[in-house]
Amino acid sequence: MSDYLIRALAYDNQVRAFAVRSTETVSEAQKRHDTWPTASAALGRAMTAGVMMGAMLKGNDKLTIKIEGKGPIGAIIVDSDGKGHVRGYVTNPHVHFDLNSKGKLDVARAVGTEGNLTVVKDLGLRDHFSGQVPIISGELGEDFTYYFASSEQVPSSVGVGVLVNPDNSILASGGFIIQLLPGTSEETIDYIEKRLSTIEPISKLIQKGLTPEQILDEVLGEGKVRVLDKMPISFECHCSKERIESAIKSLGKEEIEDMIEKEGQAEAQCHFCNEMYHLNKEELISLLPKD
């Protein structure tokens, strides 16, 4: 089954919901960055939340998530857009700990709890929208829940989970976001709160192989959800040799001449996908400004 995301409404349009299967997408990130299990879980949870938040955007709008909890994993950076594309990386991919007291990967220990979660949205306007909240748990699901309530004033519940195989590959990944729209009745709120308090952890639902549609049925109740649309998602990076050449060109004549004289070549690596780009001497000379 390929990765995909669904957007839905529930309870006579009182509730907005998203759910996603992100196994292949997170697996691609794990392979590119050689993340160890705890780092994989942290990056995968952030990317899963990020791709669902991207689905809240329109057209070519984009957002960037930065999680800095001062833990050993360092910063987590995730980019996503309104078309189901997401990419991300962690500063220190080789982080892993023993399971925590609940028998789960200790994401909070890797992320840390002494920092902030920041979301920057590029909506095609002159100024970007930016929201920032303190990290409250480091488990990330709770932190994104707090972000929506505090920064966007939208009561929400975010569940994200990643399961890792013994060989470090990704077994399963997915998540959901439930949001209460203005005017949601107290009866609906109480019902959803009860379901959220009794359902199995998102990682268990993912392990059972539930589809995004089935995940929302578990969270909100069967027959309560109306799926609006379905969108494929994927790890996608928009780096290219042309972008690298443009970046080198912007350094100016002296910097480029220095590269040619000292190294006779240039190498650049993309943080997001680890792709390496090589420019030989002739290519560097072609980037020099024409007199």
C-alpha cells in the first residue's frame, strides 16, 4: 500500500480531521540520513505531523517546522507543502536509547524538553506567518497539539507514531489530527474526548495495518466520518544542481576564483536529502560573472 493522506469532516461538519499513512515516506528519510531508531521515530513523527499540516495549506503554499528541544538529536527541520510533499532531517541522526518506561522508543529524551517548536508558513504573501510554542513533552504529538491550541487557537488532538524494525528500517508510520471547528457542541466534544482516552495508541493502530480511513473511524467512531479527498504523499526534495550553481554564483567573483585556485572544484550536499553535487573546474569558470 502506497502512502496517502485523507481530509475529512465529521459530526455534521463540526470536526475537521486528517489521517495519513507515511511508512514509505519516513522510510525514504531513514535511508537517506541513516537515522538510528530513536532518531527515526522523532524525525518520522515530525514529518508525519508536517505532511498533515501541509494538507491544510492551499496550492503552492509551504511551511517549515523547526523543533529545538536541546536534546542530543539536535534540531529537527521539516518542510511540507499543500501537494503532499514533505522532506526533513535531524542534526544528529545517530541517536538511540533503550526503550522508555512504557516500552516505547524514548523520543522525548532524544528531542529534549527545553526549547521551542516553531512553524513558519509561506502563504505567498510578503510576510510569513510564524508561530512558536515551548516544547511541553518532547514526544511531539502532545507538542503539536499544544501548538494548535496555543498558537492557532484551534482545539486539536494530534497522534503520530513510528515503528522501527530491528535492522533500523521503518516498519510502519502514520498519524491523525482532529480539530474542533467553531460551534462544536459540548456533546460532541465530550464524546470525542472519551474516545481519545480509550483508543489504543496510534502506534498500535498503525502496527495493525489500519488505513487512514480506519484510523479516523477508531478515533471518531464508525459512520461519523465523511472523507472529502485522498492525496498521495511522498518524500520530495527540490534541491538541484541548478540551485547549487545559483548559490555559488551568488558568492561573487572573488569567492569563486578562490575555489578554482585552491580546490579546482566544488562539492555541496543538501541537508534535506543528502544528495551530493559536484562541480568541476570548467563548471566553476562558467559561473564567473561575464565582464
